[in-house]
Amino acid sequence: MKFLNYLLIAAAMIPAIGQAQSTVPKAASFSSMDANKDQIVSKDEAQKAGMPDATFKKIDKDGNNQITNAEASAYRAQNKSIDAIDSDKDKKISKAEATKLGMTEQEFKILDKDNNGFITQSEWETGDWIIW
Ligand SMILES: [Ca+2]
Ligand SMILES: [Ca+2]
Ligand SMILES: [Ca+2]
């Protein structure tokens, strides 16, 4: 019975693995990436969050292998539309859409300031998320 359960779990995971390899955007908040809370996201910290090297280089404008809050903000200003993550195009991010990005329930709550179960464009812009 245990083995059967294992098979079922393995079968259920196959679509998830397929999705991870596609171009579904990923996101992480600056504060969650900054594990040691020094207000800087180091290359190590970014790698642990799963950020690709190319994205890190793009954000790290001065090339010192550290992302400051200012560098993150500048990057966000260029990539601030929720269109990339709003898969059903209703101009807001549902919990399901957020979960696909790897956002936790707690992180969703922080961004969903009016607590209506959706993150709007204006709520998104005030958050500290980086999408890649
Ligand atoms: Ca840090
Ligand atoms: Ca830098
Ligand atoms: Ca949506």
C-alpha cells in the first residue's frame, strides 16, 4: 500500500516538474531573499532563492555582486506590470496565481493590503518583489 501511495505521489508530481521547466515566471521578495537581514542581497542569497545568474547580473547594475534596495527598486520599475503573472488577465493576482510564483500565504497577505483576496497592480507596486 505504501508503495502504491508513492507511485500516486510520483505520478502527481510529473505535471509540476514539467511546469517548473517552462517559462513560468518566478518571484521572490527582497526581504525573504536577504537571509542575514543586512539590507543587501548577496550573490549567495540570490542563488539560494533560485535566481538565475543572468537575472542577478541585470539587477546588479554596478556589478559589485550585491543587490541593494535601490538596485532592486530600479529593476522593479522596469518590470512592474503584473501582466506576466496575471495568467487569466483579470488585472489582479489571485491566490492561485501567486502560489504558482512560489509565494507563501503569509507573503500574499502582506501584499494584499485591503485583504480582499487579490493583489492589484497598485498593491503590487508597493511590494518589494522581484520577478524573473
Ligand atoms: Ca543579505
Ligand atoms: Ca550592486
Ligand atoms: Ca488574475
